Amino acid sequence: MKSIATALVLGSSALKIGEAGEFDYSGSQAIKALQQEGIRTILINPNVATIQTSEGLADEIYFIPVKPEFVETVIERERPDGILLGFGGQTALNCGLELARRGVLKKYGVEVLGAPIATIEDTEDRERFVARLDEIQVDTPRSEPTTSVEQALEAAEAIGYPCMARVAYALGGLGSGICRDKEALEELATRAFAHTDQLLIEEYLEGWKELEYEIVRDRYDNCITVCNMENINPMGIHTGESMVVAPSQTLSDDEYHQLRELALKVVRHLGVVGECNIQYALSPKGNAYRVIEVNARLSRSSALASKATGYPLAFVAAKLALGKSLTEIDNSVTKATCACFEPALDYIVVKAPRWDLKKFQGVSEQIGSAMKSVGEVMSIGRTFEEALQKALRMLEIGAKGAVCNDGITFDDLQSELANPTDRNIFAVAQALEQGMSVEQVCEITRIDRWFVDKLARLVELVQQLKRQGSKTVAKPLMLEAKQAGFSDAQIALATGKSEADVFARRQKLGVTPWAKQIDTLAAEYPAATNYLYLTYHGQEHDVGFEQGAVTILGPGAYRIGSSVEFDWCCVNTAKTLRTLNYRTIMVNHNPETVSTDYDECDRLYFEELSFETVREIYALEKPLGLILSMGGQIPNNLAVRCADAGMRVLGTSPKDVDRAENRNTFSSLLETLNVPQPPWRELTSFQQAYDFAQEVGFPVLVRPSYVLSGAAMAVAVDETQLADFLDKAAEISPDYPVVISKFVDNAKEIDVDAVSQDGEIVAWAVSEHVENAGVHSGDATLVLPPQRTYLETMRRIRQVTAHVARSLSINGPFNIQFLAKNNQVMVIECNVRASRSFPFVSKVLKKNFIDIATRVIMGRPFSSPERSFLDLDYVGVKAPQFSFTRLEGADPTLGVEMASTGEVACLGIDFDEAFLKALISVGFRFPLKSVLLSTGPIESKAAFLNGAKRLRRLGIELYATGGTAEFLARNDIESTVLSWPLDEKPNSAIDVIKKRQVDLVINIPKHYQKEELANDYLIRRAAVDFDVPLLTNLQLAQRLTEALERIPMDQLKVRRWSSYE
Amino acid sequence: MTVKQVKLVLEDQTEFLGQSFGADRPAAGEVVFNTGMVGYPETLTDPSYRGQLLALTYPLVGNYGVPGPERDEHGIPLHFESGQIQISGLLVCEYSQHYSHFDALQSLGQWLADAGIPAVTGIDTRALTRRLREKGTMLGKIVSADDEVPFFDPRTRDMVSLVSPKEISELGAPRKEAPTVVLLDCGCKGSIARSIVKRGIHVVRVPYDHYFLDLDYDGLLISNGPGDPQMCAATIRHVEHALAVGKPILGICLGHQILALAGGAETYKLKFGHRSQNQPCVAYEENGNGKPALSKRCVITSQNHGYAVRADRMGNDWRPWFQNANDGTIEGIRHRSKPFWGVQFHPEAKPGPTDTAWIFDEFTRAVKEGRR
């Protein structure tokens, strides 16, 4: 192996479903490992909200698309000796494979560090994979491609019934299904072959257990398994959708080691160097197994395994990629032992997925073989019950645990059990509560009995608590309940007491949690580890407590609207605190984060962000205070309660945080400041809602407090839409009021991110949205510095921001969202905390706003930005990343509910250049040869006229649906007319998308309303399903055509972040 | 169900409270901990644990129940390492009353109760482990308000005599067709015997103090077993003779210590022993000048021992073979020129990783070659 002086690391770009924050964690660890070896590191990743793209890690960072053309330019310039492909998910892996295929790596003599290309190809190509495993007699699921009904029946005969029939290249798996006998298959196949050319007949591993092993191998052929994990849900539910435990709970030594031995055999045969995982199906009735897949790279589960065991997989994998042996690497937890060992856990870990399906229109809530979850949590306990209930609370979906959930109800439990949805685990608990037997539940769900028995125990404990409820709960039961993971609120609900009563009773009985360490070796060796969790099983703490640390609360599970950006904020807060010589305590429970990396703080509690847990940690640690303003809304919401309970909250006073959070107090504050806001009112009946909407005029924004189905917010353009929404989607009553506010049409939206010290602004940045108001700010394309905002507007914004900061005495980070129209500005909302765009503005301005905010909060010296954001010689553009492809059926439009799962930001010499690079980073492909236009109502058709002309001038062929084509023709613009999908005529819009005859679809919805006409929906959905880039926003489409006309593709600059000055 | 409160009392008077399961009676012994996460049926039946109260650091125990007593065609139990539970008592954090496994015959609690072995759940096993790690292995007893016992020190007894068979027996391939290995059974785990038998060997299993040198044999296997190897004076003497004979010898765990003692080494008691399935052992290789040096090759091993070999006085004929990557203790030795091997770990696994099963291949190959 040649010596490596410079290494190139590919990141995973924007967060998306299936590829999320875990790759910031693994990439950051890899860079740390390279740094430690004195290697110059170049990173390519346009994900601006990540830690890995922060100052102080990689030597050079490129905020450019992770695409072969761009990466090649970097290779040409930087001349790296090696490239790491395993730390940036599928994005980096695919890009690396393509670079190898194009001969780029060979041309520049770049060595692939870690698993070689051939190994990656063996694991990525299904046929090669099966063939390679056949060579060593390792079983894989049997699968047969067929092209006719007869062939399908033949294949099924050989594979055996029941079998799985999978329609190849179908829209989201439509038409696939389980066939229990010949008749069923014949019927399905006949139907399927009417639409498809290929049907896969696969072995159906019904009720088999699903397991995963994380493997590490070095180039000396040392091979270890770091962790194994067991899915609670059986085969058939994607592992990203399943609840998972680590280590496995229902395997015997024979089974555990049979699979371990196989894993080592497979990994050695494939020649992986570094880290990989192997996924198994295991029969619950014997030792039959199938290898489902091998990922020769770091993955979501490797991040989970790292956090579950304390073994830094990515760090070690990077060292191994450089040719080190496992025996040469220290165990960074114990600091006394080496990395060549297999962690012994003395606790159990539960991972639970976090879904946000309600944010989408048209998505099924059923979970299955496709991943839909957007984040996950991990909990640690000494028993399954303890960890499970913690995990379910950590999800922050309103669940109090596995039981005692008054808000979660089911219409048809039986069907819920048989067809699992995102609420599956609660259905199991409720079925048991309602008297269904453990056997029945197992029979229907195919969940292993061990897990169901544990849930049954929780149900039984609730009964016991209820029986004792009238009296005070005795110590043995109190302890048992706490050991089974019951929160004070759950016990309160079961016993008819208040949470405060339960807490007081518990204090009196002396039932409090113990702090235990994660040390990788089950206490066998002394470990200097600072990685902690709380449990009620114990009789002593593992660690002592020293007062005076600063406690930071993290953001919890990634979800739509709260993601890696808050991890960035928390990690940077900790960094600054350490620079200022404060000891830091981090509380967070998201395994995909850097903030839960135990070397980022002095003490890490991998724990709930609930009031109860925070109070327990506070009581143990007696910190200097809490920082709640960096982790997004979850910690921010705790401010008042923590302050009321006597905890010290650092930064802006909780009283003032609350004044901004509460709609009424904030509104009156704005009134006293003479700051306009869109008129709004809280209403409790339909009639009041209509009357108010009439009064302020349509369109109006409707925000119900109780949602029946679909998204929580909507824009109604007329009375009918308002009625529809309130009828179908929301409840409105004195208990569940609805907030109606005037929706301002054609307004610009502007974000201010700022830091203020005792009410005086010390740093601020203004970003304008490309899209007009009506698109959620998280889905908007942000531009910094603003390019099209009037000076007068900017002046007003500055004034209002200063007023608000002063009146709330803000001491720390905050964000205000403005509407601007005709030099009038209105305030939409104010968050007295760090916002989603803090990393973006910090990195574009090259001034870390979190560092300033932290210093302000601690009352320490800081330096304000030397120059104004208006003086920048370049432009930063932040673009959203959507994951609609993963969300079968979801309508891919933009609206008032946030739908994006991630973001990128690129820098450029001007808006157009940065904008195009940002679009390419989130999946747009240029140059365009042909575009499908369907530009909606007449106003937007007219507004896009110039855009269409520009496209034609660029020689781009236009396809258009009826009305749009006619409009274009009237304006002398040539286009090919396509029929509407529902007309079922030849040459439909869907056909050209399916055949990929168009490179871009521009479909502008007719209204703000999400429920769009079926035709338009079908066009949008087809674009997503067939991977044709889609634009649904008029302003975005306009700006794109302008940019395309001004900047040829070959003039997009590939420049280091450091070169933008 | 009434839960009986019991406690574990250590010789330093530390107490750990818990609830009784298994047999309702007190017990005393040496308290040790094992950090393996699976394999309690195998562990509990390992004769090396005789005289010990075993704490499992993995908190959930009993999840997959206990399989039946079926034996293979050689009469070796399929799922256990011997015909009975060997530990004197079991200490866990959370006993899982409900179990789930296709192979399970009964619950762990029932199995222990039937065998008269007491067990305690609800113990802070992590606190206990930390105590043992800091103060070293201690004596302890499981007692309740109405049931006391005195401490019992297994070091005062020849524990091997309790677990070694009284009679000679034969198993495996017929003598005429296969090479013969004498298995010096000091409390042999069934899987060790099976590992040899399934490689086509005829095995003569003899009591640990049996003078086997007048038997017609092609190789010698010295098994694992409980307690202090220096208690096995007769066995060590016999092995010294076997070294002179020169036929292949493999010592495992206690057998490795006996082999080392016979070869002139010393043994000593570890502070708290190695009892786990994740012990990394780095192999030695010969460097340029023919001296042993640590290589970059490391195996993960299953271990259960309280004593270790000090190899520095072994003389020139012996070489270190493996070293523990965590604490630097000797994990294996081999002879410079003769087919003698000793490993402190368990190549037969059960429970634990199977990485070193090749050691049986190497041994049986030497046995077969020697016979030819």
C-alpha cells in the first residue's frame, strides 16, 4: 500500500429518507481519524448543516454536488492519493463506482481506501452477490425473474408456496403480493403482465426473524463482529421501519454464533476492508437462514451499533482503510484495551423509527418493505421494558410509553395488527389490554413471543397500578414500575394522580435513577468513559458528580423540520463552551448525530429530553445551568417548566421565550411595537371561522389544534375549501380551537437569523426566499445575501428585529420570519432559539453565529462579524431535498406544511451559479434537452411565458399539456401537445415521463390547496417515480430558466470553501 | 406470586439485594462474573464453574429458556457441556420468566429449581462486577432472612476430583479404524470431546489422575476443569512423562496450565479471571532472529479461567503462542519442535466465537500423522 498524504472523502449530500444524519457522524469520525494520522483531508459535501463541513475538521471543503463531473475536477486540482467511499452512504458509493467506471481514479492514480471497487460491486449487483455467496455455499433468498404467467407458475413451483410475486419497475411496488397457492399466483400474474414485462418470483420468508451483524475487517484478515441487532418486527418490514434491539434477545448461543461465523466467512470471501454489515433472515423454527444483503460501507445501522456499543466503527474503519491493523488501534472508551475485540454489553438498546407521514397527502400509513421513516431514536436500559418505554417517549409523538396512551386509539385493532402501520407497537399493547391473548397477537403479527410477553407484563403492571391507585403506591410497586420504564406521567395516569404527586411520592420513597456507564466491556476493565444512561435497576452510580458543568439539551429524533442543523448547533455550543473552559454535559438520544459522540462533550447522557429526565440529571449533576436554545423546539419547549422547577436556564429568560412562543402574548407585543402581522384569530366553531375568513378575505391559512387526517395546516382559497378542510381533516370545538390567519398573496418571505446580547443585536443575517410566501420556510430556497429585496425593506426588517430583540431582552440566538410586499413588512413568527438556517448563515458568512451566541449566553467576550452580510463578494443558496420517491403515493408539491427531509447549500460568484450547483446537488440534471410544461392557472401561465421563451431560446424542446400548449401556441412558442393521464389516450404526459423523453417536469399546481386535480397529481407522481426532476413552484421555475440562460454548465465553478473571501 | 427477598453477601460484607428464583435454598462459593451475552445453558453446565457463584453481566437472562437433555450419537449432551448444572448459584439482573425458543423445553428457573441450584434476580450485577474487578474475586453466599450458610472456599478443595469421571470410557470412531486420543478429563466440556470425535478420532476418556501412559495412544488431550491447576499434582507428573514420550499433546484451559506446569512453568491466580466470549488474543510469529514477536493477527476467544501461566521460566523449548491483547497475559504456548500446544481459551467455543476451531484440526492432523 502506498503512503497517503492527501485523502478525498465523499459526503452523502443532503439528508433524505434512507440516508440521513448517520453519515455526518461517520464522515466526521473518518476525518478525525485521518487528521490523527497527519493526512491532509479534502471533503466534498454540499450539506451545509453538517459538522463534517465545519471549520477545523477537513483541510479543504467543497460545497459542490457529489457527482462524478464535479468530483473529477476536485481530483484534478487536489491530486489526492486516496479516496474514501464508505463514509457517505449510497451517494458516495455510487459516485465512487462511477468514477472508477469512467477511469477517473486510474487516470489520476487515486487509490480506493477501504473496501475495493470489486468488493463494492459484488455487494451492489444482486446477481454477482448471489453468485459470490454461492461459491462458499452461503444461502440467499431464492428469486427468479419471469416474463410470462407460465414461467411465473413454474418458478413458484420450484421455490415453493407461499411465494412473493414482485412486479419489476412498478410504481412503488403496485401489483406485488404474497401468493399462497397456484390459483392466487395465476390471478396476480395475469393482472401484472398486463402492465409489466417482468415479474420476480421470490421465496417468502414469512415470520422469519431479521437480524444484522456489524463486521470490521482489517487487511491482515482480522475480522470481528462489533454488534448484532434483532428486529422486533419480522421479515417483511424494512429494517429502517422496524423497532430493533441490540444485542439480539431471542437467539441461543448456537444461533448467534452460527450467524457470526457465517458473517466472518462472507466478509472474508468478499474481501471487505473496513466496516460492513450483513443482514439475515433466520427461521424461528430451526437453523435455516438467508443472507439478505451486505453493505460494504458505513450505514445507518453502523451508526446505531457505534452508539449502542460505544465502539467507534467509522473511526476504526477509516484507520483500517489506511492499512492499519485492528491490534494497532486503541479502544477509545477504555483507553486501556485495544480495538480488536467484540464489545460485551450489559444493557439493552432499543431503536425506534420516527415517521412523519401525516405531513404528506396521499401516503399510506402502512409500513413494509420500503423505508418511510425520517429519523430514529435509541434508548438504553437494563431491561427491555425500560428501554422500550423510554424509546417510545423519545419519539415525541405524544406517546407516554408503550401503555397508558390516552391519545392513541384504533378503529380496527385486528386489521392494525395484521397490516402494521407506524403505530404498530401501540396496537400490540392495546390488543393485549383489551384481552387478546399473547398467542393470538403473536399469530397475527409474527412478532416473537418474547417481545409480546414483555408488553403483556407492562399491561399487567398498569392493572396493578390501577388497583393501588386509590391508595398511595407502595415502594415495591413504584420501583417495579420505574424499572419497567414507566414515566411519572404514566404512573399518574394509571393511578389517577398528578405527575407532581407521583414525583413527590417517588422522592419520599427514595426511588431515583442510577447513572451507569457504557464501557464496551461490561465493567470487566476500568473505563474512563463519560458515556452514560439512567436506569432504575441498580444500587450505585458508576460515576461521581462534580457541580458546575453546563448542560446542553440536543434536538432528539430527526424529523421533518428538525434535523442535522440542530445537531450542528449543539455540537458547536459544546465546542465553544470547552474553549471557554466550561465542563459540558450533553443530553440527546439520536444515534445519527455527532452530538451523541462521547468525545464532543465531557459527559454524555444518552437519555430522554423529557422534563422528568432533565430534572433527574439536573439533580445529580447540579450544573451551572441548562442551554435549551440550541436543540430546536423540543428543548425550547421545556424552558418554562424547567425554570418553574427551580432549574437555571441560561440565555434568554424563559419568561420571554414564552412571550414569543405564545401566539396571544406575542401578538400583543407586536401591537405595542407597532409591528404589523397578518390578522389572525383563534376560533372555536365553523361559523366563527367562516365569518373571520370573510372579514379578512380569502385566502386564509388554517391551523387546527386537532387534526383528523392529512396535514395540520392548509391554505383555503374560498369558502368551499375551508369547509372541506374543517369537515374532513380537522376537529373544531372549544377544546380544539382553530387558528385562522390572513394569507398574504404574492408576498416575499424573508428570514432573519441573529444573536442578541441583553436585547441588542450583535450579529445578524438576512436570507430571502426564492419562492413566494406559502411555501414552508424549510422547503424554500434561501439566498444570502438577498438579491431582490429592496433597501427600504431591509431597513424596516432591521428596525423590527431590533425592536423585538429589545422587548424580549433576547440573550442568545433567535430567528424572525417576515413577509414583505411593496416595502411593507409583517412578522409571521419569532423563535427565541437557534433556527434551521444558523449553519447556513454561519458558513456563508464564515462567522460562527453559535459561537457568538454561546459566548453571549455565558457572558463572555465575543467578536461580532467584521463585515456585513451585504458586503459579501459571493452568494450562498440553500436548496431543499425532498424524499418523495420513498413515500409511495405522496403528492410532491410544496405547501405550508414542510415536506423536505434535508438541504444543501452551494456558494457561487452570483445567485445563478450558486443556484444551479445547489439544484444539481439535490438531484436536478442539466443540460436539458426537453421539458414538460404544465403551468397551471392562467396567471401562472402568463407569468411563465418568458421562462418558456428562454427555454426555447436555449434550444430546449417543449412538451405541454392541453391548456399550456394552447397558451404557448398563441404566443408563438412551439410545443408538442400531450394528452392528460386520465384521458387514457396515446401520447400522454405520463408516457413521455415513463420513457424519460423529458429531462424536467414543470408542473405548477392550480391552487395552494394540496388536494390537486388528479391529472396534475399523476404527472407529478410519475415524475418522482421515474426519477425525472420536478419543479412545482413558479418562482423557482422562472429563476431556473434565467440561470440556465446566463450560465452555461461548463462555467459552474468548482472552488474550495476557503477561496470564497 | 410471592417473591422471596434474598441477598448476596460478599466476604467483605457488601450486600446485594434481590429476589429468589431457581431453588429456594442458600449457597456459598467463589463469586465470579462472565460477560458473555448468550449461552447460559452451556455456561451453567461447564464443569470449570464448579464451586462458584456465577454472576452474568448481561442483564436479561432466561430469554430463550433451556433446551432438553438430548445427547448425540456419542452420548455427549447436545445442548449442555455436561450432564448437570455445575455452578453453585446464579446471580442476574433480570430473570426473564417468559421465554421463547423453538428448542426450549423449560424455563431457566424451573431447570435450576429441579437441580436444586439457587438463583437471584434483581442484583445490580454491574456494581457487583465493579466490586470484583477492583477487589479481586471474593467468596460470597446467597442467603435469606431465614436461611444462612457459612462461606465456602473452593480453593481449599481439589475441585477437579468432583467433576472428573471415576471410570474410563471410550467414544468416537472404533479403535481399529481411527487414531486414539487419550482425553485427560479434568471436568471436560462436552464440546471439547465432540470437537475431537467429529474429526474421526477414537477417544479414551480417563479420570484426571489416571496413569494413562500404559495405554496405546496417538495423542493426548488435557481438558478444562475447575480450580487451581497446582492441585492436580499427579496429573502434572503424568503429563511430564507424556512430554518425554513426545506424542501430540493439546491442553485447553486448565489442561493448558497443567501442560505448562509439566513443562516447567508457573501458574498464578488472576485478580478476577477471564470469563467472557470476547477476549482478543494476538498470535506470536517468529521475527528475523527466530525470536517470538507479536504479530498483527488477533483472534477472538471464549474464556473461563481464574489462573494463568507465567511462561518466562519455561525454558528455551517453549514458545509463547498467544497473548491477551487487553492485559498481556499468556493465552497459549507451543513447543519449539514437538507437537505440544496449550491454549488458555476455548477453541471449542460453546458458548462463544468459533474462530479458533482450527486448533483441533492442527492437533488431530498431528495425531493422524504421528500414527502413520
